[in-house]
Amino acid sequence: MRIVIIGGVAGGASCAARVRRLSEDAEIVLVERGPFASFANCGLPYFVGDVIRDEGKLLVAGPDLFRDRFRIDVRLETEATAVDPARRVVALRDRRTGGESELTYDALVLATGAAPVRPPLPGIDSPGIFSVRTIPDTRLIRNWIDEQSARSAVIVGGGFIGLEMAENLVRRGLTVQIIEGLPQVMAPLDPEMVTPVHARLRQHGVELHLGQMVAGFEPTPTGALRVQTQSGRSIHGDLVILAIGVRPETTLAKAAGLEIGARGGVRVNEQMRTSDPHIWAVGDLVEVRDVITGEWTLIPLAGPANRQGRVAADAILGRPTTFRGVQGTSVVGLFGLTIACTGANEKTLRRHGRAYQVAYLHPGHHAGYYPGARPIHLKLIFDPADGRILGAQAVGEEGVDKRIDVIALAIQKGGTVFDLEEAELCYAPQFGAAKDPINMAGMIAANALRGDAPLARWDEPIDGAILLDVRERSEFDAGHAPGALHIPLHELRDRLAELPADRPILAYCRVGQRGYYATRLLRLHGRDARNLTGGFVTYEAMREAGLLASESPP
């Protein structure tokens, strides 16, 4: 049985190695049009930034390892130019010699990945404009910086690659500006969760041009580049990084007549099989099901690509297997911040008309009495009917990734906020707390669903409600929500008469704990009280994100 795999990075390489682990008889040919197979493209920005100094460290496995350890025939700088499904033949061209050949297959795996978006804008092909997708791309960027003595850069796009490149170019001593078409960077997060990310970028000298679309590029007499926006801004840099996103590389798939989905990716079933029974597809070129919404989506992430490669290998060799779908679990580091998310965000759920509820909290990443605790800004999204977890987002300096990882697994297993409340996690004061932030998130949400401490939101005012600030006088004087009535928590029992009995009360403190205590106290006294989730910290984040329609009291 000959299995031909086109594309040698995450999905393709994983598929090839998995096939060999399952069969000693299969003939495996891995075709890669670039000079490297199985390289760590997620590490490319850090090679530009000299965090990774040795290019060889980016090579996960070379052709010699594939040949000697797995008896896999790896053909580098060999481009698959056509697929003939009727004959089960792939046409190949050697990019070094121009020689052409054909290769028959019993099973074909397409792992051609995705190509960087390069919109047809004026000047897009000017020298000094780069994408970041391959090792040769990073060589070009490094050489340009050195040879041109570059001191400034413009990054178009504020997603994962854009932010990682911003950090690494700053590390190289360049001044950096980011142009982003949305009003925020990091589109997978909701706007209020990105507030600390914007602040951290600006603290490190990165200038943000948000809500701006690029109109074109123009070289200047000094050798720099002028980036023109549709609003008329002119932004200069010695180089430009295009980090707008990627599109599935489906040229071969379309020519072979394979079904293409509405999102532009190859449509596959749960075994990663395409519309042709002898062709499978994995990685960035395929559409996959979102496990929260059920919709077809594109997720260009290494983790899903590797899993898909394994699933395809199993399916080809007749083993029972399924790819369960994706939930978009992802993380990025930025100037000491960790930004992570999993599952659906509010924007997605609103688009689908899905009911949901939100809890915010800002706990320390470990026990507060142990030195060095850093806050985690955590947002949990859940189903108000049964508490099923729909998504989570977190930003902080420490402990963010492990909390999102726990919630990601809970989502995978169909978990609820009650499961988070009960989760038994490892604890020592330098690692967490007896009530871990995971437990706290579950408790806050569970208390809301039980009716013990209903939650309210700053961006969803309730007509006629009293806004009650239960912080200390010094905190209130330093800043408070407009129209708030101030009664410190320790005085609340003695001053209940100051609160009308016939109006809802929205209590808040700094992060939510004292607001919760106030809510319980008031409800035990028969009042319609709710806790403004996330407290004043969330209020300020929402105000900064422009989510509060008015500064008047609810």
C-alpha cells in the first residue's frame, strides 16, 4: 500500500509518522515543496527576535531522521502540480531541476496548509514587505533588518503572529506600529478582555492604529515604506510585516474536484476523508466543526493539525477513529502577559442567537499570602439553563495557561460550572489557592444559577436599579461608577433603611468578593440584590473598551 502525503509540516508529518507506527508494510512518500519538512513554524517569530538563535532548533525532524528511523521517503523542494483522482496519480515537479514525474497512490493525504493573505493593494509587492510562514521568510526578515539597519516596523494585523512579531521586533530594538482593521487586537477575545493587552503594548512603545484598513504601500526616497490607510493616515516603517491571516491552500484540492466548504476549506468527514474515498485532508486547509456552535470553521492551529494527521493515518489503515472537532484553544505571550482562550466568545454566541451568561473574576494566580501573586483576569461563559461551559478567556502574567487548559478539558468532556466548583486541583501556596481560580469561577457561576447570588453586568443596565458601592471610602474617592451610592460593606447591616425596598440593588466592589457578600446579606434581608460581576476592575475595562453606552447610573 502506497500512501502519498503532500505537505510536510504539522499535519502531514504527524500522519506519516503515525502510519509507520501502525504499519511496517506501508510505503510512505512525503512530498514537501519547501526546503524543510516538519519544522516548528510557531517558533518563527522567536527566531526573528533572537530568542531562538540557532535556526536548526526549528527543525523538528529532517529527511534523514524520517528515512533512518521510519523508512519514510521524504522529497523536499518537490511540488505536487496536479492530482488525477481517476488514475490515482500525483504529478510532481522537482523545483531544483525542473524535472517532472508521476507517482501513483493507494491513499493520498493533502496537508498543503494555508497561505498568508496578501490583498491586491497598490505596492503590495514592494521590497521590504514580508509574511511570516516559513523558515526562508524569517531569513529574509532577519537579513533585511541587518542589511538595511532597520529601526522601525509596521505590522498589519493584530492577531497571534502580529503580536508575537511586535514583541520580537521590539526585542531587536525596532520601534513598532500595529495597524488593525478591528477596534481591538486579538479578535478571539471579547473587547473588554483585551484592555490590558492594549495597555501592555503601549507600555512597551508599540503604537496602535485600531479600526484602520490599509489602502496601499509606497516606497519612500529614504528607502522606507509608507503605509496608507483608508482613513488617510500615513504610517512609515523600514519594513512591513503582513499578519492579516491565512487562507486554505486548496489549489490542488479544487483541481481534483474535491468538495470545498462555504468557508473556503476542504470539506472532510470525521475521519478526515474528503469527497473522494481515496483522498484525505488535514491541517489548515480543511474545514472542521466547532464543538460549541456546530458550525463549519477554519482553525489554523498546530494542535488540531497534529491530531487530524493521526486520525487520517488511523482511518487509512482501517482503525476506528474520529476527529471530534475544535474549540479554538489558544495562547499567546506578549511582553510578560499571557493571553489565552477556549471555546466560544460572546460575539460568536450572539451571532448564533445562543443564550449564555457571563462571570468575571480577578483572582491571584496563587495564594495571596505567598509573595508574588499576580492577578488573572478571567471571563467564564456558560449556559444559563444547565451551566454547561461554553467558553473562557483569561489575561495575566502568571498561571493563565493552566487555568484555560483545565477549562478546555472541561469543555471537551461536556462539563458544567458545577464541575469547576467541585474540581480537585493541586494546591500549594506558590502554585494556587485552596479555592483555585477554577473553583472560584465555578462557584460564582453556580451561585448565580442557584439564585444565591445572581449576577448583573455593567453593560446591561437595569432600569430603576440602585447602584451600590460597598468598598471603603478611600477606594470610592479614588474612582467610582457615576451615580453610585456608597455604603461600605461593614456598615451595610446598620444602614439598610437607606436602601428603598422596592428597587433592585446592584452591588459592586473592586473585583466581586465584597459585592458577593453584600448581595447575600441583602437577599437574606429580602432585597432584590445582584452582584455586578467582576466589580470595578471589569467596569474600567468595559469603559476603556467603549462598551458602556452611558456613564449615567443604570
